[in-house]
Amino acid sequence: MLTDDWDWDIQDRVITDIDEWKRRYPIVQECSVSDDGERIAAIVETAPQKATVCINGNPWETEYEKIWSLKFSPDSRAVCSVLRNYEWTLAVDNVLWTEPYDFVWNITISPDGKNMAATVKKENAHTVAQNGRTWGISFPEARDLAMSPDGKRVATRVKTKRLASLDIFGFAENILTVAADEKAWDRNFLSIWGIAFSFDSSRVAAGVRLDKTVFTIAVDGNTWDATFAGIWEPLFHPRTHDVAAPVKTPRGWTLAMNGKTVWERCFTQVWHQRYSTDGEKITAVIAPGFGKWTVAVDGSPWTRTFSDAVLYPAFSPDHQRVAALVKEKNRWTVAVDGTPWPVDFDMIWEAVFSPDSSHIAVKAERNGLYMIVLDGKPDTHAYEALWNPIFSPDGEKLLIRCIENGKYCRKVVKVNDIA
Amino acid sequence: MIKVERRPVSDPGIDENAKKLTPEQIEGVIRHVLEKESAGRLRTFVETCIHCGLCSDACHYYLAYKRDPSYSPVAKVRLTLWDMIRRKYRVDAESIKMYARISYAECNICKRCSMYCPFGIDIAYLMTVVRRICGLLGVVPQYLQDQGNSHMYTYSQSWVPQDDWVDTALWLEDELRMDIRNGRIPFDKEGAEVMYSPHSLEAKFKTNLLTNIAKIMNVAGVDWTMPSFDGWDSTNQAMHVGDYETMGMVERMHFEAAMRLKVKKIITSE
């Protein structure tokens, strides 16, 4: 998250010498970089059972027995799970949550960085801690964690009853549901997955299995009237409480909203649906046949298909373009509105649109080196490590966070200077 | 007529669930699977087989049971699928129990018999169709159904909680370092070359196997990682149950974990 006063006029700046870290510490784990590019951190280990976090070359004053799941919050604070005196808790810039746990995982942070939550284990049960406060209810097991857009609500998939080993009859009585706001839904299901919050944070949806071949969506525990032979994760409309989900019908997979199919065509597969920000359009990855993948927008598939994979279609901010990562013959590239870039790579990361929708930038890997690719043109500069590029608000510059010659740098380059 | 002699074996997953079946439910499920899910391929296989028995010598069950013809692959198809078809899907719960026993416990879908078949009939596939019918009817061996249930919630077969998976690997890393200085078991390393996808048991009962793999990866200098999130388990018992809905979800989770981590290869264990 770049603040409004972030200085786009500063060009290259070397933040720290990572190679020097590696000389200083026996173990330097993988680096994380803040969204604003100003901080880089890694878990470093000085000796067995002595780990700390090094940020921009400066270690935290405290050493822990173990640390894992280090990441930066959107407001550039370093967050991770730490073990001290055989107790785990969450550390935020080395300030600990006061309560200790048997384990802390699924660290989840709100888009503004102000709210944090995690699933935690305590007294042989699972629960959730939000901003350091533990829920007053616990469950035999909790998996995954979803946070509402405002960061105030979290939900997790829970097992409501502890079963004896091999108790298939107890499982058949339905023991799985969603817990949100310290309360489990009133209704349990055979299976449950894919928790999603509405745009206003007021509603929670999930895919549920009612019987062996009966699937539907539950919103706040209430199921759609319609059921299907299969269903994937739900997604709320960005401005209403409508819920869209891929569903399996006798004609194949298609998209349904609030229980009613909305696309005329059916496909061999449909998943990863995504709305435009105005909610007027919806796109998804689809398979028109086995071994053929592409993107459909409002039910109309691109003509071009790809043999290996299509990932994460995304609308441009003006809702006019769709970009997706595509893989064919084991090579990755970006396809925009159905046309793949004429270059390919060993690996490629999520496509980023400029705010005015005119440019697309991605991080790509070729022969072990990483580069920025802008509108299909690879930058001549390659790096040892690279993070996703970020456009300036006017779309004329790119923030590049990279490691070159062993040093972490943040660079601001003009879009016109790339390639 | 094939003489079928079997020592009685009780299994609550088969015996208790078979008691709940109704004739309408049985007929409906068989009709759905044979006419909606498997129609074209199944018909070709069933109509092509000339009962020559050349598949028999391929089957280790047949060989292990002293060439008892009732254990030959063709007999297993005849005692299950052909029985259902011949009786126009109107079979009783006792028959379903027999189908379950044959398809789950007397065939492990190795496909060796298909190699022996002069027509290339995929006999193992036919056994999976029988499992699918039994799975939808809920008549499944208890141990296998429990693993399938685990996949439904955890996407792993052994009910491994998310915290246990990570915590286990963290202490295994300590053990690893007794043998390999500064050895690592790196979680969620985005862009690694390889995602190692263990068998569920490596996280629960046979953790030494995971340590062994970690030793190999470290010594060989492989750029590797494992997901800390669901999708790490390479197994899929839902497939064996005949729960194709869960099977699909587990496979999707597995591949999407690899794509999320931006790895180029998945290495699985067995």
C-alpha cells in the first residue's frame, strides 16, 4: 500500500546488501518486501533455536526459538508467528500479542493493515485471534481464515464435534460448518469450503455439500433453494449481495447467481470467476473441452484456447480489457482479450494493469533470472530476485523492487523507458 | 457358473450402511452411474469382452488364491457389473455388499489385467465404476471411507490439522540439522523449482520419510518447497472411494497449490 505522499521522484535507491546478510548469518530464509518497496525482511538464524527477523539489515532485538510465516502488512509492518519459551504468538514489528498459543497460523491482514487475525491452537482446541484477542469459543478443528473487506470480521471452516478415530457414522451426521464472529452457523454440512465475504462485510458465503451428489451455496448458513451436482467457490457482487458461483448442471459447468444459472452456455469446467469493479461484467476460467482452457467474459469464451492452464483472469480498471496468465507447451505468457503475447517465459506472475488501463506489467522468469515485461515486451534488465511491479497513480512510472548484484534496490522507472 | 467362496468378513462401513439401502435407491444409483456417467465407454468394454480369461494370469489376487477363477478379472466384472446389467439394475443390498467386497478388497486397480487383454479392455476402469456405485450408495469399507471423509475437510487423507502439518515440519527441520548443517525444510517459497508433495503419512506416522526426502533435497541442492496450506498431500483416497466430487476438489487443490507457489515441477512420494 503506497501512501499518497510516497515520493515517485526518487529513482534508484539501494536499501541493503543481502549478500552481507548471508555473510553475517548462517541461515537467511526467503525475503519479503513491503508494498512500498522501502523495507525488506527475512527470518535469519544465528544458531540452533535462535532466530530473529532482519529488516533492511537491522535485526530485531529479540531472538526466538522459531519464526515462521513472515510477511509485510499493507502498511509495511513485519508480521510473523514466533515461538518463545515453547509458546507461539504473533509478532508485529517485534511487538507481541499478549496471549500465548500452542500454534499460530493463517495470518490474515486487512487491506489497510489495521486489522490482523490468525487461527490459533490453545488447550487442544482451535479458535481465532483477532488483533490479539482470542475468541470466546473454540472448536475441535478450524481450517483456513477469511477476513471481511473492512477487516472487522473473520470466518473459518470448523469441525463442531470431535469424532473418535474411524467414526464414519458420526461424520455422516454432518459436523462441518463456518464460524464467524465467535459463532458457528446453526447448520452443519457434509463438507464446506471457499468462504467469501460481501463487499460491505455484512454477509458470509461458502460452498456446501448436502449429500454425496448435492451441492449448493450457503449465505450466513442459509442455503440456496437450488442444488447442483457440483459447485465451486462463491463470489459476492462488488456492490450488492448477489452471489455468483460455478455450478455443475446436466449440460456441464456454467455460472449461477443466487441459485439461477446466468450463462446460456455450459462448459467442461468453469472456475475462478471474477467481477469487474463496477460489477457489470464477470469473467472466469473455462474449459470448452478436455485439455482446452480459456477465459469467458459474461459467458462468451475467447476463441483461442490453451492446452496447459489459464489462471486468474482480471479486468482492467476501466472494465474494458481482461488479462489472464496462460500456459501452453509448458511455457507461460499473458493473454489479453484472447490474444497471447508473442513472448513466453519459464514462469510468470499476476498481471498488473496501469490505473488508466493502457498498460499491463508482469514479473516473469527466464533461465533463472527475473524481468519486468510491459505490454509483452521484456525489459532488457534482468534481476536475481524481483517482486510484482507497482504502477504510479498517473500510470507513467513503475516501482521495481529487485535484488541485483546481491543488493536489494527499489527503483522508479518511467514506463516509456522499459524495453 | 463361477463358484464363489469367501470367508465372511465384517466391516461396519459395508454391513451397517447396506442395511439402510432401499431397492429404489440402489436401482437409481446404478442407473445414474451406468447410463449418465459411464455410458459410451462402459458399453464398448462390456460388449467387446469375449470372456477369454487371458486377463487372469495378470491378477495377483487370482494367483495368490491358487488360480481360483472367481478372483480372475473377468470374473470380477461378471460378478459385479454384468450382474447389475443382467438383473436390470434391480439388485438387493446383499449384492451391493458383494460388489463392494470385490471392487474394494479384491482389486486394487493396478491395471495389469488391461495389459493382458487382447482387446485392451480397461478392466480396472470397470472396477472403478463398481466402486463409484458403491461409493454413492455409501457402502464403502470403513477405513477407506474415513480417509475419504478426511479429504472432504482437510484435503489430506489422515485428518492432519493445518497447525500439525507445519509444526511437524518445523521440528523435523531440527532433526534434519542433526545430520545436515543448516538444512532447511522451506515452506511457501514462491518461485522454487520443485514442490514436494508428501504422502499424508509422512506428516503423521512416518515422519522419518519426510526427513529423508529433506536430506535428499538439501544434499542435492534442489530448490524446493512445500505448501503450508491445504493441497500439500499427494494422495487422493476419494478416488478409491468412488467419491469423484471430492476427488476433483483434492486434485484441484493440489495443482493450484503448485501454481500459487509458482513452482515448475511437483515431486510426489509413495
